Amino acid sequence: MKDAILILNSGSSSIKFGLYDGDHASLPLIGHGQIEGIGSTPRLYAEDRHNAPIIDKSLEEGCSHGQAMAALVEWGRTREAARDITAVGHRVVHGGNLFSGPVRVDERVLGELDKLNPLAPLHQPHNLAGIRSLAALEPDLIQVACFDTAFHCQLPKVAKQFALPPRLYEDGVRRYGFHGLSYEYMAEILPSIIGERTAAGRVVVAHLGNGASMCALKEGRSIATTMGFTALDGLPMGTRCGNLDPGVVLYLQSEWGMSSAEVAELLYHQSGLLGMSGISNDMRELLASDAQSAKEAIALYVYRINRELGALTAILGGLDAFVFTAGIGEHAAPIRARVCELASWAGIRLDEKANEAHGPRITTEDSAVPVWVVPTDEEWMIARHTQAIVHRSR
């Protein structure tokens, strides 16, 4: 093997990674893993392509993000496949209105991306810290930023606008949308799963994880999505509030005396499933709980998915397929069942056995709209973009 491509997804307390064989167009996975617990009790874990463990090692307690990256690089140098790495692709949440596609990273690019930190404070600073940490360790390595906003760059202007003076839109205050790497992968793979004709039609994809959004696809292109200027908008999430009357923010500041930092802490970290339930942001724990607050949090979550499904269907002018993906979407059969029950207005009829088996199709033959469960693979999408940039640079 001459070309290996490393994919990094750097978060606040974790670094997820995957290694792909860049010698082949299909980019087969070589191995994957993560460092979790950065800043507290970090652990490096990796598996090969067959999910057999390669390493399971505790790192120095309290180590920083940079130290964790150094540990990953040091271990990688002991692996034959890792010594063939020619480029590293990074998930970067926000590309703003400057970056409509993947880009090779340099100091100028990093400077522009730094300006977007306030729009994605849970993700952007950590994404960029991962790039900088690796650049300090391997300065000659090609690094590529792939953006969660890029897939939505072709949204119609009406879908990007807020009802604000035009000068704000021109200054970048607009809807960007997120989870674009996941939706791009869906657009790529759905024709082989649900059929080319259906995939080219009116499709809604629900990316339901700790972060959650939905996207309306027509001819494989994003025409509307639930997230907007920041990753706070749209559906309730693990710890984020989702759609909120902006008057609530004004009220919290004027009547409760909360600072902008305190409001941000509330909306990003103390709301959503965690805030409503007072128990957890983990849907598995809420589904297992008998607490009334857990039941109410789930009820709101499902209600909002149904509401957004109705809105996106109206924008599409109908619905040819509905797709669940990401952690909750792929694994939480009770959530899918409740969403499908509420969506009976669309003629959706659930096949309970297929749903419990996690699909891929979870509706009956007489369902007016087929519903599917399709695993996403954002890392593979990043690998493909990175491979393309490497080839162009030669």
C-alpha cells in the first residue's frame, strides 16, 4: 500500500479516527478507534477492519488535547499501515459562506475558520485544535478540512434567509445547515438501497444522534434543512434546545439577568433531552426510565420530528421516502415506531418486526411511503474528499 488516508473527528473530550486504504477507489477501512476521556481519564482504543481489538490503553490522566494527539501519532508510527499515511481529513462543522467544499488547510484557512467559532462553540474550536496539534507534530502532512455545512451551500436563497434586513444576510447571518457530510453520504448511497428512481425523488432524511437534524432531498440535493445559522436550531437534541423563540433569550437576559455566556451554557449544555428530563442526554437511558420527565422529553422529541417531517414534506410537495440514520435513528426502534405512528397522516404503515430488526425497510408493502433505516458513514465521505484533493495536488 502506498497511500493511506487518516480521518480525524476531534471533539471536546475525544478524538475519533479511521484509517482508509487510499490505493483503491472504494477506500476500504483498515482500522478505526478513538481516544475518549481527554482532560480526565483518557483511553486509546482501536480495532482493525474486522472489529478485532488492536490496542486498549490508558493514557496519562488529565492529558490535554495536544498530548492525546501526540500519543495517537506515537502509537501510529509503530503501525505499518499508518506509516503510509499521505493525508489527513478532518471533520470541521462550520465552513461559513467562504467554504463550499473541502479545502487543503493552511494558516490562512485556519484564520478564517477561527472566526466561525462562535457559531459552533461545541465543535469548531476542537475541530481546529486537532488540525493544529497534528500540524505541530507532522508539519509536512497534507491536511484537508471537510465541512458539515458544505452540502447545504446550494440551498435556495429563500431557504437560507431570515426575515432580517438584507445587510445582515450579506454579512453572513443566514441559514447554513449542518450534518452535511451525513446527508451527502445518504445522497451517495441511497440509490443502491431504495432504488434510483425513489432516491431521485422527494426524500426526507432524519439524522438523529446527540445532535439531530432533518433534511429534504430532491434529486439528491439539499433543498431544506432544520438547522440554521448555528447547530442550536431545529430539533431538540441531547443537550441543545433546538428551535426557540428568540424572545426567550431576551427575556432571560432582561428579567433573569443572565449574561450571554450563561444563556449559551443553558442552550448548548443544559437543555434538550438532558434539560427536560433532568436525567440524561442518552436516549437509551430515557427509554429505560419510568420517570414522567423522561416520558415528556421523549414525547416532545417525537412530536418535533413529526412537525418537521410535515414541514419538509410540504416544501418537497410530497414524500417518496423517509430515512432514519445516525445513533438514535439507526438503533432506537421505539423512537422510530412512535415517529411512524404520528406520521400515519402520510400513509406510513410500520412493520413492527422489521423495525425491531432495524430494517433496512421498516414499513409494510401497503405503506404509501416506504421508511428505511440506513447507517451513515461521515468518515468514509471525508476520506473520499481527502483522496480527491491528494490526487489533484499531484
